[in-house]
Amino acid sequence: METNRSSGRPWSTRLCLPLVASSVLWATACASAGNAASSETPSSETPTSPSGSSVETRTYEGDGYSFAYPASWTPSQPATGLVEVLISAPPAARQDGILPNINVVLEPLRLELSTDQYYLASKQIVGGTLAGFELVDQGQTRIDGQPARWMDYRWESQGTALRQRQVYQVRDDTGYVITLTASPSAFGEHLGSQLIVEESFRIA
């Protein structure tokens, strides 16, 4: 059993699993999001470009957070409650039946968890639930100047091959998850869009 470093109390992965069971919903919701009709969220922001990127971007302002996204992509209201916003690539980017998209999840946490604990519990659920799950890579990064964890993996949804990158961070009592979904053949082409969102993500 691991120890909660912030409190010194024993921490059990099993106790944490219900809090992050929505990881599977995030993944499956993203997989089908490119095929679902949704209402566009208008943006009145002036296009900008983050440092080091030549891609024109717009700024999305959420409730207590904001981020930049490619100006050619479209934000929409998601069909599931935990997903705050879904940003979809242009229709012409659809490949192998999948429209690349990025979503942002905010999950209220009932237990005190570190980013590492949240990530490891989420990975355990995703890896044990998604069909054909294959971890491609994982590592550490920073979101809004604070440590974050990410994983890159493949799986199949009803026979359709998918590849996703998810980045995780816990701030106060909220879990933040940013997910890119694309077909394996298009994943590399759209990874830069995910990195734009990650680099620019700010939490109020």
C-alpha cells in the first residue's frame, strides 16, 4: 500500500478507483465525438499565436481555466457532463472514420489525491477496461507551471482503431484531464494541436 505524501495516511488504489472511473467515459466519449452533432460555442477572442508556434490560435475561456487552440478547430458543447469543452478539427481532417478532437475534463475529487495518484489510478482503470489497450509511452510535463503526467496509448472502439494522449493534473480538489483523440495514422499530424492546448492551459 502506498502512502499519501501530503497527509502521511495510507492510500489505497482501490479506494481511489471510483473517483476516476470516468476515465473510461472520457476515452469513449472522445472516440465518438467526431461523429456526433453538437452546438458550436462562439468565440469572440482575437486570434493569437503562442510563443514558438506559427499556428494561428484562438483563446477559449472556461469556468476558472483558459487555453489556446488552433483557430481552424471548432469548440462545442459536449454531450457528457464531465467534459467541459470539445474542440474538433475541420471536417476535412477526418481520417479512418475519426474526426480528431481534444477535450477538457474537470472532475471534482472527494479524496485528497496527488497528481501522481490520480494518474496512476486512471491508468489502471483505462488499461484494464479499454479493448486492445496498448501503452505507447508515458512521462511527465508541466501544466500552468505545475507538474503533470501524461500517457499515449492505442485501443479499439467497436473495431475502430484509436490513439489518444491524455495529460493529468490535480489542483486543489479538482482533477484536470486534457485528451487528444485521433486515428493512429493521423495522431502524429495532430499532436501539435494538443501540445498548443497543454502549453497554454491556465487555471485561475
